[in-house]
Amino acid sequence: MRNLTIGVLSIIFALISLPALANSALIAELTRLDDARRSAKALHVEYDRTVQIGSNAPFTTSGNVWERQGENKYRYRSPGKEVLNVLSKGEAEYDLMFECSLDGSVKRILTVPLEEFPLEKTLDASYYGDPRYHGSINKNDTETLDDGFHPFLPMYIAAPPPINNLTTASSYKDLFENLKTKRIKRILNDDGDKILRVEFSGFKDVDNSSWKNWALTVDFNFNKGGLISKYIHTFESKSGGPSGSFEITVKRFEENGPRQWYPKETEVVYNKHDPVKGQVITTVVNKLIADDQAALQLGDLKLPKGLIVFEKDLATNQTQYHIWGEGQPLKTFTDLAAFDEFITIAYQAQATAPIGFAILIFFVVIVVVIIVLVVARKKRR
């Protein structure tokens, strides 16, 4: 009787563990597919992006280029709009060009007016008060890619706060290793694709008691190479800290080769119930070329001479302020007050230079007139 009981219990435990084993096998397959996709050393992507903020009219930017040029080496170029407060012009919306280069943990970003790109002139002090011209260098940057310019948010992972070691470049392995799994379902979507829906309940090795609400559900599509087809994340802290919601949906997939899928059209909705700050971002990929070094277009980012550049070491939280020269800083300040004083004096001197020159010309003219009158008077005598 005892042996029979043990046998029955063993069968029951085996039946109970079968779904868990099957889910583990599916997660392992997802990780394998993700690792294979990430093995591409060269990736060139061209895409259009449409952004709508609140009830404002949407705007579309074309000509966006994003490239992976090797291990931890990325480049992007993206036109966009931004509201800036420019001296003498006040607050207004400007068309800008953003360029970024990332090598290892060093990220450089250049911002210039769209109509002046590529910027080849040297900037003088009259540009110091104009934030349309700006450069930054971040060292030891763990968030290596920028959500706002990455064309494949669902191909990677939008980081659930407050985990800092999950970035847009995080792998599926990172996701399952850092988050607690609440529930796993195998379903079919409307197109008949096999979906593994995973609900996460929080963070491993992190106290989640500060969250009033935290939920993350991710759909992995096995018929589309294991890519994420939907990502819903809501979070709300108890103490008035960060809160919000992300909904990322892949509207269309496309095959780039045999079983090589990528998101063709993606929609990201942030805080959709907020009529003022809610955002809807739609990305449509026009061209994708993988594993072809000859297809890469973007070179190393070059900062123009005379540009103000902020350099921050995120590991030490130390900041340097540069006036850029020929491929390197021309002047460097470690004290913000000294830097602001230099900028103010240089800007004021540049602004008053035309007045000073006009006054000089005026006095020269007066002197010349006096000399002519004196000479004419002597001749009459």
C-alpha cells in the first residue's frame, strides 16, 4: 500500500511539473533565438517616426538612421522637433538634428539646427546662449542606447524602473534573470500565431513594497522568431514617486530572410489616459540590412569647433565643461560657476562688439571730417 501511494504521488508530481518543464523549454528557446539575433555584428536600419504628444497635432520625421557597427558600437542620426528657450527668441519649437555615437560605455551626442546639418562652420561666442547647438559626452554610461531613437524597442527591452542594469539593450536572459515570473500562458493570437504570454510580478533581490501598483506582461511570438509582439507595463509608487504606463505593440512584422523576422511597424503608447503628456510614437522601418559592413553609412561623430560640450562621468558623478577645439577640448572648466562666468563675459563681449565697432567707425569718420576741414581751411588761406 505504501509503495502504491508513493507511486501515485510520483505520477501526480510528474504531471504537475510537466507544464513547468515545457515553459522552461520555451523560455530557453526564446533566449536562444534572441542570442542568435544579437550575434549580428552589422545592422543598418532606416525608418520613419511619427510622434503625437497630448492633443497636439502629430509630426513625422523621415531619414532616421540607426546602426550597429560592432560589439557595443552604435551610431544613429535622427531629425526631430523640440521646444527650446533661445535667448532673444523666447520659447519656440525648433527642427533639430540629433547624432549619437556609442563606443563601449562612452556615448557622444550632438544637437544642431536641422537646416544647418551637416554643420561645418566654427561657432563663436554668439552661439553660447543658443541651446540648439549642444554637445554631450557621457562616460561609464550603463544605459547605452536611447529609447527615443532606438527603432526596435520591442526587439530589446524597455527597462522597468527602478532596475538600472536593464537597458534597451538588455537580452531576454536579463529579463528572466532579473524579474519574478507570476504566470505563463500559451495562446494563439488573431493571426493564429503561437504566443507565450509571460506576466511578471516584480524584481528579484529587490524590495517591491514601495510600489502601489506594478505589472508587466510580455507576449513573445514564436511564429515571428520569438520577437516581442506586445509589451504592457504599468507602475505606481506609494510615495508619489515615478508612475506611468507603457504599451508597446508590433502592428506588422516582416521577414528579412528565411525565418529572420523584424518589427516592421511598432506603436509605443506612454500614459495614454493623460490628455497633456500622453504620447503615441509610431515607427515604420523602411530598410533593414544585417551582417553587411558595406551597408553601414554613419561615421564617427565629430563635434564642431566652438561648441559647448558637457562631459559627465556617471561612475564618479563628476562633470567637466568644454569649449571644443580641433578634435579635442580647447578650454575646460571643472567649476560650473567659473564656466558660467566665462560664457557670460564672452557672450556679452561678442554681443557688444558690433556696437563698439560702430562707435569706432563713427569716431574715425569724425576725425577724417575734421582733418579734411582743417586742410581745406589752410588751402583757402
